[in-house]
Amino acid sequence: MEVLAEPSRRRILDLLRDGERPVGELVALMTLTQPAISKHLRVLKEAGLVDVRPDAQRRLYRIRPEPLADLDEWLAPYRSLWSRRLDDLERHLDSKEE
């Protein structure tokens, strides 16, 4: 999912992991301007990764977990590759200690 290639968008998702937040709070927690945060949120919303709901004068954003579950499912076959490589590295490092 190319939307997640942008580090700022991944950081926004990290911040939304604990629950919904207004744009102003995201701005305070990041080093980006309000327009930049809003742009990233719009891209995340268009990709279906976040939802927004009005709350009086604010808009609260939250993660939509379903697309992330799809991404997790797609990544599953690759985990064995990573695990094997990490196991190989561990064996290599253990052999160097001996």
C-alpha cells in the first residue's frame, strides 16, 4: 500500500493507534503544519485507513482496522522469510561468540 510509504502518514497512524484524535492534537504531537497534517489525513481517508467524525467544531480521526488486516494478511507469507533470516543472523552471531 503506497500510501504507507510516506513516514508522516505512518506516524499519524501510530498516533491514532490509541484512539481518535483531533487534527490540532496531531499537529501538536508532530513537527508538521496543520495544512500538511490535513493533507496526509485526507490521503489516509481516501485510502480507507482512517475515518473522521464531526464533534462540534472539531473533526476526530480514528484508524479503520480492516484495511490494515488486509495488509497484515498480504504480509504473512513474507514473515517466514524474515524469521529465517533473523534465525540465520542469530546463528552467525552465536558462532562468532564461541
